[in-house]
Amino acid sequence: MTTRRGLAIGCGGILGFAWTAVALAAVERALDWDARTAEVLIGTSAGAEIAAALGSGRTPADLLAALDGAPATDPVLTRHVAVDPGRVPPLPAPALPGLGLIGAGLRTGSPYTALAGLLPRGRGDARWLRDFGSALTEPGAFGGRPERGNAPAANARGAKLSASPDAAADAGTGSPADGRGRTGAVPGQAARAWVDHPATWLVAADAATGDRVAFGSPGAPPADLGAAIAASWAIPGWFPPVRIAGRDYVDGGAVSSVSADLLLPLELDEVVVVAPMTSAGGAPARGLDRAERLLRRQMTRGLDREVAALRAAGTRVIRVEPSLVDLAVMGPNFMEFSRRAATLEIARRTTSTRVAAAIRAAHEGATV
């Protein structure tokens, strides 16, 4: 019997993107699986970039070739990964666009979400993200999409895929089997440029309410792929919110690092979670790394709850996260472009073991 498997990729900045590409290649080898054939691809922030690339037919090997600067690589990926958005944000504007996150953080007991609502309007340039989305949806730009099964079917209750931070399914209904394909069209809504995979969902947060929205899913506002990636990446205080269908959206990672719980209504057999910004069981640190661990601990608690909910619903979860060795090399700033090559090198040494342990733990119902 075919395993109905979903893939959820978390936030992680420039270094998380690189580490995830290596981790996904290790997952594919260990499971003898093509990640592009997942029933659903859901990504947040840097994870949204990777989910979009997979949804367009690119592979983890393609991502790694581009990151390595290998000859004759995909020009779309090569251009994208050459961009360094900077290790620190530009001076922000005197405005508070994400005040809705404060209430969301208080409701869910998430201090980092509440604090994100107090950050000023970022002035970072997100054109590289919009350009990436546009390039991924250009007709004939890439012919690597694999054969795959049917799009995931809604369960008997119906899937609810736009969610408040209080629950995975508070708003937006519809069947994931909408067959929207490249246009991302929803009946009764204008078509938007999207990737071929019929269930590629990119998570952002409504700046006014803190509600999570998985662009590309049924019930979500129609959005061009570039705008959805930019919205999912709109780190409060770094990049400005992205306006889609009359509302402003910020980085979905401000509410949940992975949003794996948005897959609950699909009743999948298995979900592979690749999460650069969480560490089950904790990750001790020294010096400046302690500041990063404050955020990591809170994001880990959120993912712990999401994984527990999926397992309670009968879904097996393979949870892949960086090792302490990986984190030591990556350092406290996941936007540090200069550490990317070292991150790729250490990830190639550690992820196969991490993935094997995660698969064993999944079958035992535990975490690594």
C-alpha cells in the first residue's frame, strides 16, 4: 500500500536553506523517495523557497548543485542562491505593522510571536524572492516535474487550511484536491502564477490578526508565487509586510517555525518535518549562541505541540533537525552568508546519521 506522505519544511534563513537542502537529499536516500512526489509540500520562510522549488520540479540535488556553484546548473537556482540579503537588517521605518502578532502571541503563550509584533517596519529588499517566484513559474522554464499520484484528497470532515495560531483549522475550508496546477486558480477567483505541484503551500501570518495562511491551499487568498514567497519570508523588523488581496502578511515563522499542524485535516500516513530552527530535547550553548537558543527553545516548544497533535491523530512523523555540531558551525546568525559553505560541509557529514535516527524514532513514536 502506498504511503501518503507529506513534507513540511521550516524557517531558517540563508543557512537553514543550505542545511535543509542537504537534509532533504539524505531523506530521499534513506526513504528511497522523491520528495517532489509528496502529497503536500508545505514551507515557511526559507522553507517556502524550497517547497516552491520542489513544487516546480527541482530536486534537492539541483539545489545542492546551485549552492555548490557546480557547472551547468539550473540558472534559476544559480541566480537565486547567489543573492546575499545581508547579515543584519537595514534601518527600519518608524511604524509597527505587526501589532496583531501581540495578541496572537499572548493567546498561544508564545513570547517570541508577541515580541515580533513590536518590531518596526522592515526596509529589506525582497525583490530577489519575488524574482525567484516569477522565474519558477515561467512556462517551459523547467521540465523536471516527476510523475506523481493524485493530489491529496480531503478527509470526511473537509480540510481547513488557513489557520489561526490557536488551532490548525479555524478558517478557510475546501478540498486540497483542487488541481490548481500552474495557475493556482481557485473556482470563482482570478488565476495566479503557481507551480505545477497541485499542493504547494507557503505559510505566512496575517499582520493584523496573527492568523496563519497557507498560500496555495484551498481557502487561502489567491497569490502569485513570488508574492507568497516574499510574504512567507517577511521577517518582522527586516522585510516589510507583503500586501496580498488587501491584507498585509509577514513571515509565517513569527507564529510557527514549521506549521506542520496545518496538515492535520489531511489525515496523512506520514509527515517528514525538516526544521532547521528547532531542537527536540534542547541544544545547550555558550556565548552568543545563547541568544539564538532563546528563540530556538520557543520554536521547539511549538513544533513539539504540532508533532504531538499529528501523532495523536495517527500520523507518523519523521522529525529531522540539526545536530549540535551543525549548530556550532552555523553560529547564532542564520543570515550569515559567509558561513554557508561551512554549513554545507558539516551537514554532509552529519545529516545521514540524523535522518537515520529520526526514521527510527518515528517508528518508535519518539523524537531525536
